[in-house]
Amino acid sequence: MSAVEPRIYAYGIVRSCDVHDLAGARSVHGVSGRAVRTVACGRLAALVSDLPAPAETSLDDVWHDPDRIKSMVLDHHRVLQSVIESRTVLPVRFGAVFSDDDGVATALVQHRQALVDALERVDGAREWGVKIFCDRDVLGLRLKRDSDAVRVAHEQIEAASAGRAFFLRRQLEQCIGQEIRQAMIRCVTDSHQRLSAAARATATLSIQPPAIHRRADEMVWNGAYLVARERETRFFAVIDAVRDVCRRSGFDHELSGPWAPCSFADYRLGASDDEGSHRT
């Protein structure tokens, strides 16, 4: 951290011409309950808010307080969400802070072309999340009924002696396990290909453990799709179609959004050695 205590927190970048239409952003509170405002420089403007004065709290203490960080992350995303209904916003990575407004303006100047290009890539589009879950029991029953390999294995077991049937059942379990894995791959691959065709860009996200997604079924896909507003109706139709096809085999497609395009434009405002910038 620089010698000057950072006191400006940045959320995202918008075009200067859109500043007057950001009433939604100004109606919400940012980190530490502070009002959101803009710092404009040329064609770009940063959404920012003031951090608490040094006498109120130490910023170093904030970065090492998990509860405060969690609250700030929620504040960060709430500010971004307040913008996406009406305007394009380029999200800035969580934790970007500056010593003052001049530091923000300097970063906008230094990275002007990269920011303009990044804004162009996400212009008029929003992020939609798609998670695919699988009920293994339902899928297993479906495969036992429809899979030729599983059907043949059952016939062999019925015709085998007791000793041989034991080993054939073990093989059947392995066969069903393999069939389940292949069915998951087919569902994910087909779904992703069809959804990608209706999206401007895609991003593969980490599979979440049950402790996070809190569902009994297994998560087999977690993806983000950058979709132009005029293509959203088409995107919804595609996900409805793949959901209907896959549901019979125990799959469930969970759609979330719209979100600010964090998976596609999580830009760092300033290089690692820029004075006044900080990231946890």
C-alpha cells in the first residue's frame, strides 16, 4: 500500500455520456454505506464511493476482517446490479481503491484504450449464469431402461450361475457408472453448444460443492454466458428447450441473472504497481 491511505473505492467503468442516466446507482449505498458517485475523465467515468475516514477505521483492518469483506463484496455487486438494467458497466475487480479522485482520473487516462475496448466487448450485453444439476438415481433408472449395454448386462446376469452372477453385477455397476458419466458429458456438451450459439461469449466457472449450492443433486456444469439484450429471448428459448430434453434423464438447468458481466470484464483499474491501488 502507498504511504497515502486509499480513500476512494471503485466499482466499475461507464461511458461519460451515460453518467446522467445512472440514477439507479446513486440510489444505492456502496461499501461502508457511502453514497455512490462518478469521477469522469474524457469518454470514461468511474463509479466510486468514499471510504471511511482514517479516524473511523483502518483500511488494513478491513482487508483482514472476513465479515467486513463479505459485506463489501455484496455492496460491490449491488452497485453494479443497479446499473445494468439501463446501461453498460464494465466491472472493476473487488478491492480497487485510490487515494483520491485524481488517482482515479489518472488510472482512467493511463488505461483509456483498454477500458474503451473492454466496454465495447460487453456493450449492450448482460451475464446469465447456467448451472446444470444431475439426479443420479433418476439418470440411473433411465439408463437401466434405455441403455443397450445395461440391458445386455442384465440378461447375462439372469442367465449366469450364482457365482458368475456376482461378478457380472460388479461389472454392471461399473457399466452403469460409465454410462452415467457419458450421459453427463453429453448433456453438458450439447447444452453448452446450443447456449453458446445464442451468446456473445462464454466462460466456464468452477463446480460448486454442495455446501455452497445446497442442493441434493450433483452439479455437473457451471457456466456464464454474455448475452446481448436483443438476443435474450432467443437465449431463454434455447435453455427451455435443453431443459425439457434433459429433464427426463434427471438433469435440471438452473438459470440466474441478469448480472453485471463480471465473468467477462473483471477489469483491474491500474497495474499492480500503480500508486493508490490495492487488491486483496
